[in-house]
Amino acid sequence: MIYWEHAGRMDDPYYANEFVKKMNTYIANGLMPGRDVVVSFETLNSPLDIKVVKQLIQQVICGY
């Protein structure tokens, strides 16, 4: 199973801190970002690019 976590408000310090806690929980349970957890990020001024999403999906499906 692969999890996908999208951090959509990384410009909010509280949200960013909670996201880091969540990622630490994944790691503590043996789920590694980039292997078991796909992670995407965005801020208000830097929205997620659909090209990045497509690349992430390609990597998960095809392994590259």
C-alpha cells in the first residue's frame, strides 16, 4: 500500500508543524517518504503544479 499526503498549507506555521508530526508518525511506523508515502506540498503563493502530480503518479505506477 502506498499513501499520499498532500501538505496544502505549508505557509501556515501551525499546519506545517502538524504535518511534520504526521510525517514523523509515518516514519516511526516504518513508512518512509518517497517509498511508502508520496508527499506533495504547496503554499498560497506556490500552488501545486499538475505536472508535479503527474510525475509523482508516474513514479509510483512505473517506478521511475
